Amino acid sequence: MRATVIHGAGDVRVEEVPDPELRAATDAIVRVHRTCICGSDLWPYQSMAADEQGKRIGHEFLGVVEETGSEVAGVRKGDLVVAPFTFSDGECEFCRESLHTSCVHGGLWGTQDTDGAQGEAVRVPFADGTLVKLPVEPDHELIPSYSSTSFLNGGSDSWIFTPDGVTVLAVLRFP
């Protein structure tokens, strides 16, 4: 499958990478329909040291569940879901206080041996604690509105125009 891989400052490539696979009974595989480029994606774009192997990037995505592990109860194949900035177990003391970014078992997409979301599919650790099922079908007209987790419109390829005239691609779409 195709995914974005960053190899250093200013060096982002679309590459063929292995398809995601379930690794734990709490995982899900999600086919990505929309994903955003967040400001935190731009930090390594500006300053990452060269890395021949590269690393997957991206988070805050919307997609359809393709497969779930045996312990996943909150989503099922075919559900339209959105994933936030981080993945989390939904059960630790921090998650119970709605501090999911501090989850003791969670982390950031594209780190800790997880996929980045700027790809055709993503393995989601702790699917029940991470994914939010949306109340519409994947082809619903409101899908662009649900893509606004980063305040971006995913209705078509979108662009951000900064005050200094720099143009940044804001939304990646995979068929």
C-alpha cells in the first residue's frame, strides 16, 4: 500500500509500505478515507535529521473499519470511524479522567511501532479506546464536516494559505 514517509527535513515521499496487520486482540485495521496534515506534522518537516529508513507520519484520520481483533467490541467491520491525535487504551487512570493524550499505554501515531495515518490503511492499537464511531455511512454528504478534527475541510484537496504567501497541502485523500 502507499503511505507518506518522512526521510528528513523537507523530504517526504509517498512509498510502498507493508499492509497493516492485527498484532493484538485489541487492534483494528482502518482503511483511511481522509487524513489531515497537522502543525505537529510540520515540526519534523522543518527539523528532522536525515534518516535513510524514514518513518511514517500523520494522525487525525477518518476511515472505515476493515478488520478487528477478537477483543474489540465498540466498532465492527464497515463502521465509519474517526481517530484523534493519539491512540489510547480508554481504561487507564488518565483516560478515565478524559486525559487521553497522557494514556500510560497510548502514544503518537507513527511512533512506537505504529503506522502513521497518511497512508491507505492504519493499524489502530486499543481500537475501543481510540476510535469514535460516526453516526453516518461512509458516503454521507457530511463526511467533509467530520474531517475537521484539525479544522480542515476534507471535501476536496484543500490548501492553507499562510500570511507570508506559502501554500501548504492540507488534506491527503486515498481512493
